[in-house]
Amino acid sequence: MSVVSDKIALESFAEVQEHYHSQGWTDGFPIVPPTPEAVQACLDWAYMRNDELIGIEPVRERPITAEKIAISAVMAGCLPIHFPVVVSAWTAMLKKEFLLHGATASTGGCAIFMVLNGPIRQTLGCKNQFNALGSSDRATSVIGRAIRLGLINILNVSPGTIDRSTLGHPGKISYCVAEDEEGTTLGSLSEDRGFPPEVSTVTVFAASSPRQIMNEWTTDPKEILDTYASEMKANLRNYSIWSGNYAIVIPKQHRDHLQKAGWTRNQISHYLFENARVKRSEWADVGKGSVVKGKGEKEYSALQSPEHLLIVAAGGPAGGFGAIIPPWLGTKSQAVTISIGACVDCEP
């Protein structure tokens, strides 16, 4: 079956760029022309029909088809080998618990943060050390961008239309990382979420911008984690007091100290669950005293449970720089992890 979307005859690369920009089909950067051959190559790689339905956006009831996803993937710079990851990410975002419409329409300005796990990372040549959160490799860069271009062109999530973000953040361009599974003994995020290590997965999370922390002054696990907890508490005070998923990106230097002391993912999650807490009265310290309303002693945890923490191992081999990636809307939008490709009996 050949590509069924409308075709546009344009004579030069420059003409393609100007036409796509003028139509509002880009993210402001140049795109790869989505020729019928390139789009079909993505579909063929994934053994998908052009009209194959990936899902329905539940609020506006927009159908999401394989061909429309493939067009945006090509525009973003994806090769056919990248396409199954993009499809899986869309499948995850369409889960009810992700709340896709809210995440893409909110004034809060979140973006779709993605974490890749399993063998797919090596297959795609992903890198997860230097500059892990910032264009560290081709695969994570174009996969993240493909999601944004798909939102723009399939669901009209453009600034000022559906996307009403007051500020937004750079993750709206691309926000994808591959976990450094080989550089940790803590296990992987996907294993933490119930998948076997041999299964490739993608986790999607409606997330605010990363907040970088630094602690190079101690080797004590609790002191290191207290720095992460402090930034989580800052988010509770300065942004939203509601519990939700939080991602923490732990670099090798911090992981080495945690691992040497015998700490596990479970211990890290429980420690932050217990220590990333604030009292409602603390809102008065940041100019929000009017919302304390006589409930100053009420305590709030960043995490609804230890299981809501997403621990991601990534970052260069030196430097005590980690990151907190906060949620957009507490537990109303939840992170979703699914397998990439077929996986029999492995869904949590």
C-alpha cells in the first residue's frame, strides 16, 4: 500500500523549508522532506500499514495512524530503524493515565520526557554519558523531536493553538535519554517497572524542565540523596505541592558512591519518599502565604509512594551533577512504560 496523505510538489530544498514553516508544520528548525519513499520505508521497517490505527486521542477523538506518525518521524530526521520507538512512544502517550490532551494543552508548559531501556539502545547507537540530556546522539535527538513534530502536525499542538504554555521549556524540542544500564549495578528503570532486562522499552512522562543539582563534597549516600530531596522540596514549594512521578537522573559519580555503600533502587526510592516532604506553612516562605489557610502543619510528599520515583542512570563519568525532573500535574498524569515491538506476557 502506498502513502495516502496529500502530496505537495515543491522543486527545491529551500522551497520545502519555507513552505513547511509558513504552514506552521515545523518546530522552527529545518526539516527533512517527508517524501513518499522515506515515509513508506519507515512503515515497511515496522511492518505497518499506512492506515494502521495506533490509537484515538481521547478528548478530541483524533485518530493517530501509522502513516501520520511516519511523516513526522521523517521530518524530524528519523531513519526507519528509529520508527518503532516513535510508534511505541505514541502508544504509551495515548494511555488514559498519561492524560495526553492535558499535558499538551496546559499553561504549565511540560514536555514529553522519554527514557529508552533494553537492547534497542545499542541497536540505535544511543549514548548516555556525556551531555546525556542534551543532544548526546542522533537517535535520542531525532526520536524526541519526532514526538514534538507529531504533536504539532497530528494534534495541532502548536504554540497559541492547543499548546497554551506560558513559558514552555527546551524539552519541547526533544526530551529523550537512553539509560546507562551498563554503567550501573542498580538495575534499570524498565526492570523497576516490571519488564525483563532483555526487553526494549520506552517510558513517557509529562515533565517539567530538568533542575540540575551538584554535590561533590561527600561520599555518604544519605547526604547525596539529601541534595536531590532538597530540589524536590523546592519544586513542592515553588511550583506544585501535589505528589506525582519524579524522575531523578543520577550520574556515575553519585552512583558509584551509592553502589559502593550497597544501596539499591528500592532504598533510594524509600529514602526520597520519606525525606522529600514539606509542610504547607512553607508556602508562606516563597510568597504564597495566602494559600496556607490555617493548614500550615499539613505535610506533603513529593512522591505518592516510593514506586512513583523514576530513577534514571545517565551522565558523564566525572562530575557530581545530577538532575530532578518534576511532574507536570501530580498523579493526574502518570508515567507509562511499554515494550518496543512484540513482547509476550511481559506487560506489568
